Amino acid sequence: MVKGTGTYRPRIWRPDKSWVEERTVASEIPLALEYNCISHAVMMVSPMNLTDFARGFSLTEGIIDTLDDILDITITPADKGLIAALEISPDCFSRLDQFKRTLAGRTGCGLCGIDRLDHAIRPLHPVISQLTVNAEVVYNSMQALTDLQVQNKKTGALHAAAFVRKDGEILCLREDIGRHNALDKLIGHMMTEKIDPASGFALITSRCSFEMVHKCATFGIPLLAAVSATTDLALKLAEDADLTLIAFTRREGMNIYCDPRNRLRYD
């Protein structure tokens, strides 16, 4: 199996000197997703936690409804990348044509290849959760996230997505070259471990476009905090889905753009 990083020896240049130094570089490879032997998508991913990714991607793309809809997953090497072969239930497979995509997967794009506009943004149900959390807990958890980003510390190239309990404990984290992929990996892991998405909140080390809100709402995560900016469409989706959305969660503070269920406390 391909490793998540490689080692190179670039020449480091500075205005006053230059030298050769060993550096770690993130791996990025194509992963083909096949459902019941039918090719569906090719995504560029970091080659780690790929069964988590396959599960999370399948749920957040609307291909499956629960983990039980996946009957089998195998990850195998191919000539130019890897293949994730999933066997899914007949009911899920029969509706797969509604979400047909021919992705030349790019790490910054979540819509490449969608062939009908009504498939671009699927309807969302409101997120049901009794979560309340102190704003300072969300802020502190983002500050603590850096130390847990093991692969990004080595390469400086990976995004992270994490799930946090209401008391601030970071339960799990996944990294990937793509921000969507990191979140899908996190969701796939939580599905496997049966972690209740309504019991905490998610952190992402990226901007928050509508796909990130859509993935969290589909899975049932009630609060999403991003380290960077959000978009107006993401805010509209968050409001429609009763999801709390925070952006610019950084050392100086954070911006609470949307909290329709008053989940945040400020005492």
C-alpha cells in the first residue's frame, strides 16, 4: 500500500544562504470508487484511512443511508493508484444513477462532474440535537488541534477534521490533502465506531463552503467550526438545517454566523 508521505532533499534558499535538507512531502494519489463493480468516481486523496473515506463519502454523497448498506469494502492497488471496491445493498445501488458523477477528482472541488443541477445540492433534514456548548470550549479545542495534526506537522500540506465532545475532548481526527476528504474520513470513522454525531461538534482546518455544511448536516453533526472563511450558500444551508456555523476560529477569537437553536453559551 502507498505510504502517506515521501522524503525528498530540496535545496532551501534564503536571501543570506542556501543548503540541502531532507523534507517530508505529502502523498497524493487517485482513488477509484466502484459500487457493485461499476465505476463511480475518482478522487485525489492522501493514501491513509481509506476505508473511513469510502464509508463517509458514500454517506455524505447520498449513496447509502446507514453503515449497514455497505456489505463489503476492499482497497486494492492498481497501475496508477488505488481502487475502493464497495458492495452495497440492492436498494442503494438501484438509486445510484440519481447521483451519477464522473469526477476527475480535484482536492479543491466538490462538484466536478455532476450532470444535473438538482443533484448539486440535495435537500437536507434539520439536525436534531440537544447539544449546548460554551463558546470558549469551541475556541480552545481549535487551538488544541494543531498538536494533533501529525501528518500536517511533517508536510504542511494536509487539512484536518475533528470531532469534539461538549466538554472539549477531541475524540477523533482525520487528515487528508483535501478538506472534503478529511471530513468524509472523520464521518466514516465515526460511523464505524458508532459515535453519536449529535453529542458534539466538528472542527475543520479550512474554509467552510456549502459542501462541508452539507456533509455535517447529512450525518447529523449540529455545530461546525472552521478556521477560515465561510460562504453565503453555506450559511443558508446551515440555517435551513438548524446547524450552528462558526468561521475564522483563530487565536484572536471566532465569528458565530449562524446559531438557529442557540446551542452556544457565553458564560
